[in-house]
Amino acid sequence: MTTNRSLPILAPAAKPTDRLGRPLRDLRISVTDRCNFRCIYCMPREVFGPGFEFLGRSELLTFEEVARLARIFAGLGVVKLRITGGEPLLRRDIEELVRMLAATPEIEELTMTTNGSLLAPKARMLREAGLDRITVSLDALDDAVFRAMSDVPIPVARVLEGIEAAGEAGLGPVKVNMVVKRGVNEDQIVPLARHFRGSGHILRFIEFMDVGTTNGWRLDDVVPAREIRERLEACGGLEALRPNYPGEVATRYRWADGGGELGIIHSVSHPFCSSCTRARLTANGELYTCLFGARGHDLRALLRSDADDATVAGAIRAIWAARTDRYSELRSEATEGLARVEMSRIGG
């Protein structure tokens, strides 16, 4: 398969919008469905145990295939790429993929989401390869609570070391994401806020979501954004900030005393489907147009059939133009029991 095909320049009118008028601006690229954590909201051990069959090497998109798709998506209007997993740092030579993606001229921002446990020794290499910024998942500051969420014997200190290494390497401000689940880690909201206050990093709190079908999601387990903010305001005044760009998922705040920025992602209590510009690519080349999607579209088969770039671009354009997804706005009894792709495949 050749990888040096050039994508014809698309006229602005050819850049797709979906049926609700939403453009395609962001692409999240999963590079593996494997992870060294077993977080209860993503890969619960009772499902993803020793007998679980992960994707084989031949099923994964090669780096060349990922880079080619990134160029095609850029021609359709994508300006931001996020590398995800599973845990992306488990993918061998991941910095080489970063280097390839960073060479895509139209891309304005190249980022990665990781659990941080493998980050410290790789942070500088990733930055030198062209990664702009990194997001690290950290659900507790207390080791016991952290283990209850991640279900692995990895200490919080290792993740904190990775965050600091990323900041020192120039991948900051690091965004630190905390998924909040009622009865498990809501008592860590304030300790984490205090820890990162004044650090230069951006802490973000995420409502527990019903991604996939294996995490036992219940609405009663959601700590809503309103309550998260009330807990934060108890330890200092907050001032609202304007979004950095249209469609930003986090509601932004800053500490009134100048201690830095934080955010809350409220996709359950206040859905933001109407401004969603994100597409998601699984490690085996399936395109999903919603985090809660039931069915992907096989782009790998197109790539390996020797289709040219214009053909692949046409398929992606048609998929996006038909998009009507707004799961979070519809979330109710009507969505209970629906099939949904697992977060470990789609990268969050």
C-alpha cells in the first residue's frame, strides 16, 4: 500500500456539516484497546479480565494508515487531533506516530490523553516529536481511593511524577481529569483542587457517564456539576471564564485569588450535543460519530482496498453529513438498554 497519495484541495463548501449544522473539527484517534488500568467506569475487571480478547496486531491500523487518515480528515476541516486508547503509551514507538501526525500542516493542535503511569520517562520524547499538550486522568489523591477507582496497585505518586515531567517538558498546562462517582471518590474533589491550585495545571471534573454497557452506570451515581461547584466554592471563590473556542466541553472557572484555572464537564446534567464537533476513530479503523455510538463505519477496509484519498474522503464526508447524534440530550428511559461502544475502544 502506498502512503504518499496527495489529497486534492477541497473547496470550503466541500467541508461537511451534519444534519444539525455541526462541522467536523476534532478527531480522537485510539491507538490501542489495551490498558494497564482497570478503572471501574471504563474497563471493569470482571469484564476485561485475563480471558478478554483484545485486538490482534494485524487488526490495528498501522501508523502510516493513521497518518494518512489524519491528512484526509484535515482536508475535511479537522484542526485538532487527540491520541487516545486504551492507554496510548502502551503502543510501541508511539512517539513516531506523534512525529507523523505533527507533520500534518492543517492541524493546529496535537494532544494525547493518558493515565499518566508511563508518562514520566516518555514526556520529553513526546514533546520533541511534536506533541503540543497532554491530558492525564487522575481520580483521587488518596492512594486507597485511587486504587478503588483504577483497580491496580499503582501509586498516585507515579501519576503525579508523570504530570510534573510533562509540565517540565513543555506539554503544559497539563489538563488533569477527574471522573467523579458518588460513593467512591467525591470526597477527593477538594483535596485534588487544593493540590493543583497554583500549580499551573488545569484540573477538570467529569460527571460519571454511561459510556458503553459494562460500567453499571446509574443516575444516582452521578455527582452533578452543581454539587461539584458547591464543593469547590467552599474552599475559595470561583469566577466564570469564557470558552476558549466554540464547542469546548468544559465549563471554565478560575480561582478568584489567582490560583489558576479549573473546569467542570457536565455531559449528564447539562448536555452539549448541539456544539459537538468530534469524530472518533478506533484502533482498528472504525469511525464513530458519537461517544455513545452503537455502530462504527469501517475505514480500515477502505484503506486496505487501495482506495484513493478522494474515495476515502468522500466516504467520511457522507458519514458526517448523515450524522444526527445527540445521545446526551435524549438520555432518558428511551436510551436505557441501547447498545453502545465501550470507552476502552473509543477513547473517551
